[in-house]
Amino acid sequence: MPTYFSYPEPALQKELKATAEAIVAPGKGILAVDETNEGIGKLLAAVGLQNTENNRRRYRQLLFTTDNLSEHVSATILFDETVYQKTDDGTPFIELLKKKNIIPGIKVDMDAVPLFLSLDEVTTQGLDNLATRCAEYKKQGCRFAKWRCPLKIGEHTPSVQAINDTAQVLAKYASICQSQGLVPIVEPDVLLDGDHDIVRNQKVSEQALAAVYKALNDHHVFLEGTLLKPNMVTPGHGCSKKNTPQEIATATVTALLRTVPAAVPGIAFLSGGLSEEEASVYLNAINRVSLKRPWALTFSYGRALQASVWKTWAGKDANTKAAQLELLKRTKANGLASLGKYEGGSATSAGSKSNYAANHRY
């Protein structure tokens, strides 16, 4: 088996590594604002607004114009439309983010579709023209990308077919991103859906992560210029046994130690339907657990940073400042949690106790 290959040019290695490390800077994490137009449309409908381009822009403007947002947010993941949107005064969102020292990134997968001949599983599409799209996003000012592959635990799933497909798709995506100068965030998402216990989740998470990193190695992906966005290891939403934050932290870090190379600069967890408080408490426990942690462990949250924002804003401009304060409250809580310094319950939330939605589509 041939073993000859080239590493990226030193200048590209340096750029990718610097961006990845900046995203997981101490006390900071990622604000995920990458809902599809359909996904954000459901949120707009819940506050009585039509799913129009301007209403989507108004909400994103609320987030990006928040004063002191960069205190605990290092980067934000955008949707394609958002890359080209502007504030009321004509400032492009990407320029606004740069001025705030927040690194713009972009969701590049084209959503999940059925995986042929599988057990009702999915694959994620969008590889065909990815290099061209990445080059354009880099030109527009994006410095990283994100690609999500969901895996669902069932009696006979995820199958070997689905796990291998996830690994290969994520590795191809990561390689293409790096070829165009973007840091790839690799997101294998073992879903909360199901009644499985924490042990089953840990086993599936370890198997999926092991396959992903084998594929990344096979595709010669420069690990120092990547980030991982995994699920935390928790019981399924329908499981009767609820584990403590300490048990979740131990299972999560153990799974990562068994599968994720230390060369990876950081791991930014997805919230995946956890409540705002759960996401903060679990992240805090992960950063306090008495196990080796060779990577930065932080957050890349969407719903767990914005549930209270949506409830407070309610589609009304008069509520903008109050909604922005809710955003700052949750980003601070998670910034502290990424350092193991969050005290549970200290950040009261206006959001609901659960952000879980079965078969959630972004």
C-alpha cells in the first residue's frame, strides 16, 4: 500500500492552525446561526412573523449587533444567505463580525437525504461543487466551514453502512475545505432521539469517532487545522434513567480520549436539543472531570444560546435590547463553563426547560 503523500504547504498549515486555535480560545466558543431558511422560518412563525428574507435578516442583525458579543464568542457559523446580508445601515454582516473580532464561518452541507438500502438512515449531500463554493466563501471573508452528519441510535442502527458513509463524507469534506484555505469543523452528530441509555450512546459515539478519524487520516487531513463538533454522551431523550452531569462528563471525555487525536486543537460540542441550562452545566462538568483533556473543550451552540433570545424578542424591535441581554447571559454562562467556572443556576433563563424536537431539521 503506497504511503507517499504531501503535507499542506507550511504557509497553509500555519493559517489553518492559527484559525482553529483562535476559534477555541480560552473562555470562548461558537455561536451557530446556520439554520436553513426553512428552519428559521419555523422560529419566525412561532413569533408571528412571515418567513421573508428581511425578517431573517432582522433576527440575525439582532444577534450580530449585540454589544460585547466577542467577550465569549470567538466565531459564528452562517448560512449561505447570511454571508451576503447587511445591517440596516448597509454594513455587510461579515464586515461587522470582523470589526468585533468574531471569525465568520459557513455551513456547507446541503442537508441530509435518505441513505439508499439502509435502515431508514441518512447521508449528507453537497460534495459535488464544494471546492467552488468554499473558494467563493473564502473570498467573501469566511475562514472556516461546518458539515453535519446525523446518526440515529435504534435497535439496529446506526449501521456499519451509515457510520462508514459518515466517515467518508466528512473526510472528503474536510480535505476539500483545507484545499481552499478553510478550517473544517467536523460534525458527526449522534442524535438525542431514542430511549437508549448512556452506555449505548458512548459505544456508538466511540465507534463513529474512530471511523471518522481513520477516514480523516486516510485522506491526509491536517488535524491541527481542524475542529470537532460532536454530541455529548448522554442517554436518549426517551430513556427513563437520567444521568448526572458528572456521569455525562466522564462518559463524554472517555469516549473522546479513546478516539480523538491530541493533535486536534479543540472540540466544540453541539447542544442537540439540550436545554440552555443543561448545555452549560454539562459543559462545565466536562471541563472539571478528573481525566486528561489534551484539547480545548468548548461550545458550538445554536438553540442553547438562542431559545431565550427568541422568547424575549418575540419579533418586536422594542424587545431587541432585552433579547441581546439574554444572548450575552448565555454566552457568558458557556464561556465560564468552557473554563470549568460556571455555577449551575447562576444564569436564569427566559427559555423553556427543553429544546428537544424529534427528528429536528436545521
